[in-house]
Amino acid sequence: MRFFNALKNSLRDSFTLDERSLALYRFFLGLMVVLDVILRWGDSTDFYTDLGLVPRTTFLSELAMPWSFSFHLSGGGDFYIKTLLVLHLIFGLMMILGYKTRWAVFGAYLMIVSVHNRNWLVNNGGDDILRSILFLSIFLPLNRCFSLDHALKKVHSKSKGVLSTWSLTFFFQVFVIYFVSYVLKDSPIWRSDFTAFFYSSRLDIFATSFGIWLRDFELFGKFLTLMTITMEYFGPVLLIFSFLFFRYWWVVRVCLVGAFILFHVGIILTMNIGLFPYICISMWMIFLPAPFWDKLQGFFKKKKFHELTLFFDEECGFCFKGVRILKEFFLFQEVKILPAQSEISIFEDMKRMNSWVVVNHKGERLFHYSGFLEILRHSPHGRILLFFFGSKPVVYFGQKIYHWVSHHRSFMGTFTQYLDLEESKKELPLLIWARELLGGFFFITLFMWNLTTIKKFDIKSPFFQQVTQWAHLYQEWNMFAPFPKMDNVWIEVPATLSDGSEIELLTGSRNIYDLKDQNFYHHIPNERWRKFYLNVSEKEDNARYFAGYLCRKWNLRNMKFIEGVTLRKLEVNVFSRLNLGNGERGEILKKSSWRHWCFDEDYKRENPKNK
């Protein structure tokens, strides 16, 4: 009986998400949303406007699906697209701060779905993960600590973990990302020869300088391949079955989270694949267990980090909200917040200094900007910021700012008037049951969808496939599966200008006959262009879109290499070169070629039979 009770407790605890982990995950997830917007910003004209790669008319007639709704298809101008990106950015910032968190996550999910559906040719595996976990996060309480939402609650309820069908679905989502990827990697290159790193590191379109250096160590490459396939198998299994370690389950979980963080750091160091590994690291933060935080908090409490009292002016609503927010984001919950009027000597000091009063564990009273620095000294993560906020220039300006704010409290109050303290709302049991049933339904939906992606099982599930598409949870975890690409591909675009001269458009080279494989890789600006070029190499229609875009970019957008000269015609040539097992490379082959004329009259003149 004792054994089964211990097993039940271990099972419950291992699948319960801690509120502190949810908050850390929310912060990093919001940061990923913000970074995603920032990285899209510079290429927004190229990717999402009518002058870009895929104009709306082309997308709607050739690429759109019935379920692919997109706000970004409502307008084709640069200003409209950037307005949507600003809104997208605001949702990410709201997530970081934990303000109106559920609505912020929902808004971020809608915007990420919208931008993905505007141009599929630049999406990658990281986008699938970000979209999926954002959807699941809508139904998780990410704002129960370290958030503006929690800071503005009148009464703080007792901290408790989260165990629901949605948290279980999140566990399953992470499980399939790695385990399905393992199942699909069924080639001897992964399972017996262990040469997957050898081939993947020789893909110049992905390789970092460190990855290029590592690829000469063949034995180490085999070790990395073995480690990858081992992590993808045992990692998700341990995530689900860590409860079998009973009271040590949390130690296994902490080690597992650390191992996957290091695993993705290794990917960052060796491969250029955009935000994908960073999103995965953010995702793993949610699994840090409660005992980990308890041990960490216990360590800092022994150093008396929680022995601090913040005194504020009871007549200043702005002051009350300010100290609550500072406590929420930086301090332990045991830290006291009291009105200065509650102690005569404190109240006299407050009036004399025209300042809040911060009293530390030694009984020292600090005022003005020094009080803020004392808060950072009593914050486990705030101490990291002391090197900046405690520097002489910042202290100087900090004191000036505090002096100004303290003399304009009424004015500052206008900025916090919308941050009203709220009562905790009790959920209706019917709504709780409906939400739990919906979570169970999407657990089954994700299970069935991922089964259909394993082709050797030959499983069809039309209903769940449709549900997955409409919810935009479609996903395929076939990264480098069943084996990495075996050939390097690159693109060259020789073009003819109106003055009769020739130029290679991607590199600007005037010698259009030299091979430009390495030069091409060095001119890829970011991961989204890298993904688009790979799509161009795989389908002729994508080369057609690219050619039309190059004509528009040169002739309509005033981005010419040579002023006064128009682009007349071009070719999109895709080359490939096989990576051989001995480290050498095969012969260069032209995989495909697309010829394009920018003006109808040029096409008709050179192709009279096709008039």
C-alpha cells in the first residue's frame, strides 16, 4: 500500500507544472515572440507585401488553403504590414510583463498564425513549435506569479501547481517533437553508421564556422550523432516516466532540462537554423520542478534576501501600485509592504526626504534611488542587474529621475490609473469541465495527427487532420529525417540589363560564368531567406515567384544596383553537388533552371512562336 501511495504522489507531482516555471516559460516565450517580430521586420516588404516574393493574388490563386486565414492578406502595402507587426510586438511585450496575459497569448497566437499563412515559403520547424505551444499556452495559467496581473490582484491566493488536461497535452506535445523525430530517423546513417553529423555538417547552407571546424573530427562526429539519437529517444521517455524515480523524480527532471538546454546550445553553435533552438530552450523552462525552486529559494532565504520592508505613502495610489509591482518582479513574497503612516518615525523620514523608505535586514533605512538598489541586492535575479544600475552614470540619472517622479506623483498617477486592483474571479464549474474536456480532445487530436505523419504506419485520420489544420497545429518533425540532405545546393541568377550588360543578382558579380557556391552562402542574410532558397531548389514554381520578385525589386522599388538601368531578363539556376562519404564532393550538376522576362515585349520579341 505504501508503494502505491508513493507511486501516486510521484505521478501527480511529476506531471504538475510549477507556477514559477510557468512564469519563466511565459517570459521566454514572450521574448521569442518579440524576437520573431524583430527578425521579420527588415524583410517584411520582401515576404509579406504585393511587391514581395508572393503577391496576394498569386498566393490566393496558387497557394492558399480554405483554412489558411490571414490578416496580412487584407492589405498589400508596407505600412499595413508593419502596423500588424507592431501589434504583434505589443502582444509579445504584454506576455513578457504578464499583463492581460491570456488575451496577450491569444493575440500573439492569432498574429503568428496570420503571418505564417501569408507566406509559407519562409516558414520553418521553429515556426511550427512556436505556433503550437502558443496555442496550448492560451489555456495555461501563465500569470500566477512574476506578472502585472498577479501584482494587481487585491488578494493573493495560495500558490499551487497546475495539473490539467492542457498541461498533459503540453507534455505530450514536447514528447512528440523529439520522439517522432527519432522514429523518422530510421536510416543506417543515424542508427548504425552514425554518420549523420558528418553529412549535416557538410551542408554549407546551414554550417556555422564552428560546425565547419568540427566536421574534420570524424570520431567526434559519430559521438554527436549517437548523442542526438539517444537524446531524442530517452529524453522524451524520461520526461513522461520520470515519476518512476519516486522521490528523486525532480532530480531527473532538472538534469533532463539541463541536458536539453545544452543539446540545443550545441545546435546553435554548429548550425544556422534561426530561432528554432532558442524556442526549444524556452519550451523546456516550463518543466523545471517545484523542488528545484524550493531549494533555490531556501538558499537565498538563508542569506536573508526575504528580510526587507517597503514603506510607501498611503495617500499615493501610484506609490502603492509601484511597490507591489517591484515586489512582484524582484522580491520574495515574504517581503513586507506597509504604509509609512503605520510607523511614526518612518512617516517622519518619508516626509523629510520626500521619498519611500526601504528597510533592510540590518535595520538600515534607504531612500530615493538607493532604495531601488537595495531591492536589487535582495533579489536573486535582480543582483545580476546591479553592475548596470549601480554604475555611476546610471546612479546619477536614476537619482534625477526619482527626484522628478517624487515631485510629480499626481502626473505619474495618470499612467497607472488603468492598472486597477482586481478581485480574484471564481470560475464556474461548468466552464472548468468544458475547458478540461477541450484539452483532452486536443490531446487526442495531436496524438492522431502525429501518427499520420509517420508514413510507414500508413494511418489516415481525416477528421483529426481537419481539426489540426483549422487549429493550425499541423506539424511534421522530420528534421534531417530519415537522413540529412546529401547534397549542397546553391542558386545563381544571371541577368541581362537594359544597357546590354550582365550581372549575377544575388552577389552583384559581373562575372556571371564563375561558380558562386560559397559566395552564395555568404550572401544569405538570415534563416527565412535560407528556407526560401531551399524551397526554390525543390520546386520550379518557387523559382517563378522568385524571378517575378527580382523584377519588381529592381524595376519598381527603386532598389537598383545601377541607377537608370532596368532589369530585362534573368535565369534562376539551381546547382547541386553531392557530399561523398570520404569527405570529397561529387560533380556539379544543374538541377533546374527557370528563364524569366520582366517585360512582355521582351518575351514576345525573343519568343515569336509563343505570342
